[in-house]
Amino acid sequence: MKRVILVLTALAVVLGGCATPSRTVQRTAADEQIDLSGRWNDTDARLVAEEMIDDVLARPWLDRFASSSGRPPVVIVGEVRNLSSEHIDTTPFIRDIERELINSGMVRFVAGDRVREQLRAERMDQQTQAREDTVSRLGAETGADFMLSGTISSTVDAIEGARAVAYSVNMDLINIESAEIVWIGNKEIKKLIEQSRTRW
């Protein structure tokens, strides 16, 4: 009997040690600021995109172009390179920029290179596969006047238990025809992460 009790007790200890910790999930508002790790996140991307687009649309290049051409400029977003010390997916940041540009109503906007390639393939397919009255014409794309591109970089300063990270986002707006840079924007975000007895 004692042997059975010992076996059951040992089994309970082993099973208890293998148990996974409990987890809770709580739904929050999509725009709520949550920063668990201190790394670049969706909130950083959204806030930087909003401030960048507010700044670029308030600068003289926009009125100058509208006055000389009689129409709003056509903008395309190019590459945003990650030069930081961590993995950053720049796609959400680019999408935030595109959304802010389009929703401003102050510029016209064309799709990026990957989407244009898909559209061109579809137009080519339509030339032989679609009814003549529904075929999209070749060579009828709207050309962009300006390209917006940039980089995300970071610097890290750390000692035991504390780490300071400074992110710097730099964006350039370039006239595609003349290669003239008409706007340069910069936004910095600094974060202090403190955690006891942790090696970074």
C-alpha cells in the first residue's frame, strides 16, 4: 500500500512539473498603446507615420507643385530600409504612410512596384482573355511625380538591468523627374527599458 502511495505521489509531482503555466488573453482597443518588450512595434509605426505625413503635407513643395501644374501631385512610396539593430517588418509602417497620404485628400497616390507588376500581368491577360468592351488599356497608368522613401535606424545604450533604445526614422521626398529632394523628415523615439537581473 505504501508503495502505491509513493508511486502516486511521484506521478503527481512529475505531472505537476510538466504542467504549462496558465495564460489569459484580453481584448483591447486596436489603437491602445501597448509596449511589452520595448522594441519597435505597431504603435511606433502608426505614430511616426501620422507625424511624418502631417509634416510633409504642411511644407511648401505641395503648394509650389499645385500652382505650377494645376493639379495635386502623384506620390508613390518606395523602399523603407531597416538599418536598426533588431528585426523590423517595415510593411505595416509603409501601409500606415500610404493610408495617411491617401486619406489626406491632398495628393494622388499610385501603387508600389509589386502591386503594379500584378496589375500589368492582369492587363496583359485581359488582352486575350477578356471581352473587348471590358479590356483595360495598356500604357494608361498614372505616373508618379514624387517618391517617398527612407530608413529606420537605432542606437542602443545598455548596462546591467537597463537599456535605452533610440529609433530614428528618416524620410526623403524626391521629384522623380528631376531627382530634386523637396522634403526631408526625421522623427525620433526613445525608450528606456528597465528589468532587474537581466542580461541584454
